[in-house]
Amino acid sequence: MQAQTALDLYLNYLSTERNVAKLTLQAYHSDLKVFLKFLAKRKLDLQKITPREVLEHLSSLAFDTKARTLARKTTVIKQFFSFLVDEGLITKNPATNLDSPKLDEPLPLFLTEEDTVKLLEAARAQSAGIPKREITSRLWLALELLYATGMRISELLAIKIEDVDFSLGFIRVHGKGGYERLVPFHRKARYALNFYIENFKKDTPREARLFISNRKKNWTRIGFYQTLRKFSKKVLPELSFSLSPHKMRHTFATHMLSHGADLKSIQELLGHRKLSTTQIYTHVDTARLKMLHKKFHPRA
């Protein structure tokens, strides 16, 4: 079978049957195109390739590729060959026994509760000025919702007005792979929502996106990140890292755990498929407790 045909079949399978997110699909496509180019240069057939050739390809990338990226590429190739075997297009998976690079899992970066309040209050104060400006109110609402719900930035920017249920205090979140979940929001986020909709979205159709840019287009991830980075540097100049939407998600989960929420509930709120993905926050809380113990115990 032609390598390009096999790739097209696999990408179609991921898109139509697995509902893989667009950005993930692009990453898979990119990784496999590089791999197939390697095979083409050596005139290697998919049916005849051995573990040695797969390892040779991955080794050629190892010099200037981070361990996490190399681990992803290894997984992508494994899954690609597994698909071809399942479909009867090849007889053996040459990547089955390949080990992915071992990763040192970095602890998520997050805001302290004090810095979180400072950020949100600064956003609220800025948006309530005279005259009221949509651009500042939009940022305030976005930050309130990210901290109130822990949703991903892609989920936040996809919210439609009709997804917000004010009577129950829930938002319908459209998550990865087409999965939906209901996430509660608190009274301060409700206040920000009411303020934003009353002032700027009163006559907007309920099926429209909640967040629209100044150019009347959907607010993009890059556009939001740039706005957040600029604002956070002004409000929190001594912050040791660059604040991103995903770090707001880490902040939500870490604060929930430190205030007594159980891991299973946090998993459901975040929309994680596996509990193991959420368990990273237990390490964060353990590290925080160690720091507090060292700081305040008289014999530490």
C-alpha cells in the first residue's frame, strides 16, 4: 500500500470516528509526514519496515527534540501502525515494543490566591470605568469564567450565549472530542456575565458566540493570550512566569484541591478523561504543604 494512502486513511479515521481535535490532528499529520519522508528517502515499504528503521528515525530526531515531543512522536507512530494492523493493511506493528523517553513531569505553574484576587479585581475595576468599554469587560468576564470553571481556552471561546443557564448557574461546555459537560459558576462570575450581556450583548442572538473581538470576529486563542499577557504584566509585575489561559486552569484546580475538593470532582469539572491526568495536582498540593511546613515550623 502507498504510504500517502495509508496516512490519508488514518487521518480520516481520527477525524470521523475518533473525533480528534483539529490541533491534535494537525500535530499527528505533521509527525507522520516527517516519518513517511524518512521512509521514502530510504525506499522503505510500510509492510516491510522493521523496529530497527523506526528506532533509527526517532534517534535521528532525538538530538534537537525535547523528550516530551519525542514521546509524542513515538506514540503517534505506534498508533499509526496499530491502525494499519487492525485494518489488515499490514501484518505486524514494528513499533509495538518501542519505549517512549522517560519524562520528568513538571509541576503546573499557578497563581497564589492573593495574586488571583488582585488580577480579577483589577480587571473588574478596569471594566467598570466610565465610559464602559467592551474590550475591558470582555477580559474581566473571561478571567472570571476561567477561574470559576477551570475550562480550557478553546472551550471558553466556543461558548454561545445559549450555553449559559442563569437559573441553574451552569454553563454547557463543549469539550475535546465533541464531549459536553455542565460546569457550575459562582456569583461573582454571574455578576460579570450579567454586566457583560446587559451592556454589550443585549440584542445579540442567543446562538451567537459570547466572546467576539473588536472586529466582530470570534476572539482567537492568540488574541486572548496576548491581551492576558499584557494585562497580567501590568497588574502582577513581579510574577515569575508568563501567565497563560492554561495556567488559569491550573490555578482553578490547585485552589479547589487546597480547599478540600476531592480529585474525582476536579476531574469532572476539568473534563479529564482519566483520573491520572488530574493527579498531577496532588503533587502540587504536596509541594505547597512542604513549603508551608518549612516556612512556619519552628524546627524546620
